[in-house]
Amino acid sequence: MARVAIALGSNLGDRDAHLRGAAAALSSVLTHLRVSSFHETEPVGVAVPQPMFLNAAVVGESDLSAPAILDVLLAIEQGFGRERPYPYAPRTIDLDLILCGDAIIDTPGLTVPHPRFRERLFVLEPLEEIAPDWVDPVTGKTVAEILHGLTRG
């Protein structure tokens, strides 16, 4: 069993219901599921104006491989009507695999740890609530240390 961290985000429709529904769907593949509080955030890195995001993080355990977890995340997104008309388009739900145990994976279509999680407050703040001591296998820093380094800037 590997410990898994997933970031959740929504900025279309009933954002709260989308996050709660996605967390419930994840409970079918993750045991010992913990869900952070929900954080409302400004869109980051988008080219056109978009609605505010609601973000959260979940942590649980799974015996699935990282690619299999990614397949589950994509299926959940599709089930919530996620469309991808262009990069960083508004979305009903966005699920990103952030960490998978101490795995370091860099393949076409899957990079773990998520390559930009260390610079994203909307990922780090919710993740720090439920997994502050999780060590990033690339930097050797805990989630709390990464977050505090970013906010102290």
C-alpha cells in the first residue's frame, strides 16, 4: 500500500458538490481517506478571466500503481463532465496526482511528484492541513517546509 496525495479543484458549476463528489469517488480506491478543508482561490496561470476556484487535497492509501491511479482520476473527471477545450480551461473538476509514496516518476503523461506542486499555494495549503510531515522525495523537504519557504519568500 502506498500513501497517495491528490489535489482537487473546481471553478464551474456547484464547486462544493463537485469536490465532495470527487472525494467520495476517491474513497472507492483509497483507504484511510482524509480530506482537507476547502479553500477558495484565484485562478493561477490562466490566459482568460475565469471564476474563482475551490480547492482541496485528499490523502489515502492505495495498492494501485501511479498510472492506474491516474486512470481513475481521469475517469472521475470525465464522470463529472470535465472538458478540455484548451489548456487551463475552466473545469467542473480537476484531479492531480501530487505524491505517490516516495515514488519519482517521469514518463510521458505522468510525472510524480507533480512538477509544479511546490510553487502552488492552492495545493500546498490544503495538503499541509492533512499531511504536513510528508517528505517530498525530490527535495527531501516536508510539505510544511515547502509551504513555509514559499510563503516567507
